[in-house]
Amino acid sequence: MDEEVEEALRDRSAPVIALESTIITHGMPYPKNVETALEVESIIRAGGSIPATIGILNGKINIGMKQEQINELARTENCLKVSRHNLAEVVSKQCSGGTTVAATMLLAHKCGMEYFVTGGIGGVHRMGEVTMDVSCDLRQLGRTSLTLVCAGVKSILDIPKTLEYLETEGVTVATLGSYDFPAFFTPSSGIKSPIHLFNQLEAVSLIEAHRKLDIDSGILLAVPIPQHLAASAVEIQDAIEMALKEVSEKKITGKDVTPYVLERVNKQTQGRSLDANISLIKHNAMVGSMVARKYHDLHERKENEKEEQKQQAMPNRRRPVVVGGANLDVIAKPRDSSNEIMKFGPSNKAVINMYSGGVGRNIAENLMKLETNPFFISAIGSDTAGDFIINQLKSMDLNGMKRFGNEKTAVYNGTLNREGELYLGMVDDHIHEKINPELLKSHEDELRDAAIICIDGNLPHESIKFISDSCARLVQNITISTTGSVIWMDEVQGVKNRPETILITFVAL
């Protein structure tokens, strides 16, 4: 995954928009394909979003391809067209390929992306009721909760049947700025759109309602190509009919139909259909990026307003600060309560679950549930375990949690006996050494203004001493104990805004 894309998804600093790569490998000739792909990325950036072109090079899935990777993919011979059904094969055989709408949606959703821009989607082929030739795009959109922005369904397909299929799959289909559903090369198919949206703000409202309802199918936001950029409807239709006749005569089937027809239509129209194709993709990118940015800004503004209201409700209330570890807990228990745990020998049948853990993290989470707005200082790795922990604390202020690219998130492995008591515990918490005075210095303001400070006794001694010394600058009498203690800071009676340090032995919280 590209670092910029990963950071934007993790911090939610900007919307990330997925882009497919069959436009590079199968949609256009070289070098027009590369030029278009890079121009589309630039348009998305201009709209305030981050582009993430997805493609496969030598069996490696790339999320957010760099320019040199796009060039390499465009020049690679015998690139495969990768959909959901052959994705595993392409990866296992270390092949290269362009991801279709379906495969791009699948991968984008797995990475946490919520938007996808493309030219047009596949659909039900003509005579599909006989051949059962229906694009995987439709089924994938029915099981993927994201917003797909496109110029409708390719006009070489059966548009009415495609809309019927999308309705069956529970897909929300809306057209922006027109009552008619678009037909890819042309702004109107002559078929009424299920939902009409007057402007982008209505599209944002639709997306917001869709997410609040937690609907697990997607939104198809159809954007008609502007009339001055569209191809002649009559010319396109004549070329399509001629190309489909050739498809029938040559017995071309399956995934080879669409590329053949589009190539023949482009030749029959002397390149005018390709020009329209490029124009509509760029237009979709502009609209998609603007809608995504408007939603992002609206959501961010509402979150800020909520935070301001919360702060206004408790204007003089200081925050608790927790300094400690965050672990991924892997807990194993015998599957059958009658089974004894064997110390050595074969594998034991067990029920194994993963949880977010760590002394510091657990306390911070419970303070969050008490609505005390805690500030948690910790260290995790830029790995899946770290992502797991972050996802459990989404509503908490995470500015105190630093992620280290070359470190592993701490992992605790606990094995329980059949009574549920701890039999064996092991922990890999080397990363907690990173919770050191250097990291703590960057949060001196939070420590100074804390209503209460809780220190995980598993921290390095120098870190505990640093916090204690910081407290000592604010109070006169302090008692410091050995590791395994918790330092609480509270306000001294009669002395405003002066914390005192009370030492208690850590037992359990």
C-alpha cells in the first residue's frame, strides 16, 4: 500500500478514491492509457481527495500505484483481466493484471476505502436471460458498502435488465443532475433513473443516510457525460449493432465481448467514442472527488461541533492521561472442558480469540466509556495488530498513540486451563520500550494539564521517573515506589490547578 494512501485511511485526513486498472491494461491503447490514468489521478487530487489506483504486478497487489508502476503495468505483455473469480489465481501464479470494477471494489473495501470512480460498470449482456452472461460487477456492488461513481452502464449491454438486477441486489442507484439513467457514451439511455439527485449536496445527504443505516450494499452514483463531450447517440448505436453482429458471427463470448465491441466501436467512429470515453472518466473523477470531499468536510465539521459542545458542557474539566501499553491479546482455551492441557506433544484442540488488551489501553478504554475524554500515550506498530487496536478506539483521541513502521505491536499470548484460569502467559512487548522520555516530552502539555495520570507499571523505569519528576515540579511532597505502582494526580484541596501525587499499589482495575 502506498504510504500516502495508508496515512489518509488511518488518520481520515482526506477521502481516498479507488481507481481500477483495466482502463490501463485493456481499455485504451498505449500511451493514451497511461496519460489518462495519470490525468485522472491529478483531477482527483485537485478535488481534495487522494487517488489510489489498484493493480497487480508479478502477483503483488498494489494499492495506490506509483507512476512507474502504472507505466510498468501498461507495458507488460499478456496482462490478465482480473476479477473476483480469478484474483487468487493471478496472485498465486505471480502474474500481472488489471483489476476490473468487481476486483477493485473487493480490494478497496478490504482496505477501508469508501469511494470508487470508474468509467462505467458491467451489467447484464443482451440476451443475458438466455446466456446467463451477467457481470460480476453487479453482484459485488450488492455486497460492498461503498459509493461507486460512473457514467452508468456501457450502452452495449441491456440497461433495463441491468437496473432490475441492481435492484434485486439491493444497490441504491441514483443519477446526478438528470431524470434519465445515462448510457456511458451518451447522457441519456431513455430509461428513468430509480433516484434523481439535483446536486452534489443531495448526493452527500444520500451517502450520509446510507451509512447511518449501515446498509451493506453499495451506492451507484451515475453521472451523465456532459452533452458537449458526448458522442453522437445514433453513430454510437449503429457502431454497437455492427460490432455485436460480428461478435455473434465470430462466436466471441464472456470477458472478451466488451473489449472487442469497444475496440470496434472506436474504429467505426474514427476515435470519437474513445475521446468520449476519456472525457467521461475525467468528468467522473472530478465529480466523485468533489462529492467525497464535501462529505468528508461535512462529517468533520459535525464531529468538531460535537466536540465543541462536549467541551462547552464541561468548560473547566481537565482530562485524565493514561501512559501505558497496548497489546493484541490472543487467548486460547481448551475446546472441550474435559480436556487437560498437555505440556508437550501434539496440538491441543482449543477455542482461540483475539482482543485488544494492555494495562494502559484497558484503563483508557474504560475511562472513555465513562465519558472522561482520556488522553492515551502509547506505542504500536504499523501492522495489522496495530490496526486492530486502533479500530477498537475510534471514538478516542488517538493523538498520543505513536505508530512505528519498523516495530511490531505488542502481542500477549495467554493459555487458559479448562477452569478458565491462566495456565501460561507470554508477551512480546519490546515496542513498549518506545514509550520513553523522548516520546513523553512531546506530550508535556497534556501531562501538565492532566486531571489524573495513570501509569502502567510495565513501562521502562526511566519513563516512570520522567513522569514522576514532571509531577515533582508541580508539588512539594512526593513518594515514589517501585515498579508495579500507579501514580494518580488529583487537585490539592484549597489550591486551585495544582495537582498532587498520591501513590497506590496497582492491584486491578
